[in-house]
Amino acid sequence: DLQLSLQEQFHHSGGPEDFIHNNKLLDRVVQEGLRLNPSVSYISRKAKFNLVVDDKYYVPKGWDIIGSTLWLNREPIRWGENAAEFDPDHCHNQKPEFVFGGGKHLCFGRHLAI
């Protein structure tokens, strides 16, 4: 059980601060929670120039481009067939995308949140 494992690791850690900053399983649990429930559900950008994507899609300059972090962080090709399920092992080798926005729109309080 995940909760019992974290409790056991907490009791054998060097205290709360050590546990929070150095426990890899806790980090994966928090990242997985953010992957499935991001604080930002979509990102929006304006095309700065005409754009052709995959030789199929034309995006004119000035159009709004909206991307769903909910979809991106549950996409089976990247996260596996169980992408919609809570599994801290999803975040073992990769981090969720854009859970706090991105670029100049990145949440400045993200370090306080986790």
C-alpha cells in the first residue's frame, strides 16, 4: 500500500524537512497527482507567424492556439494504456507537462505549492 510505504519511509527519515525534500516516492506521488489534476487545465498562445503543422494543418498568424494539459498529461502514447489511472511510476522517468503553465506564463508560486 502506497500510504503505508510513505509512512514507513517518513518514520525512517531525518525528519519532516528531510522527508519532503529528499523522498523520491513522495516526489513521484505529488507529480502524479499534478499530472492528473493540473492547476492549469489548458494553455493558450497566439500564433506570431503563419504556421504549417505536419504538412496538414495551417495556422494563420494571429490565431489563438489552445492546448489541453488535461489531455497532454493523460495521453496513452506517452503515459501508457493506464494513463488515466493514478500510478506514481508514471512519473519515474518523466515529469508532467505544464501543470503550472509555461514560459512567460509560468506560475511564480509553483515552488511554494509543492
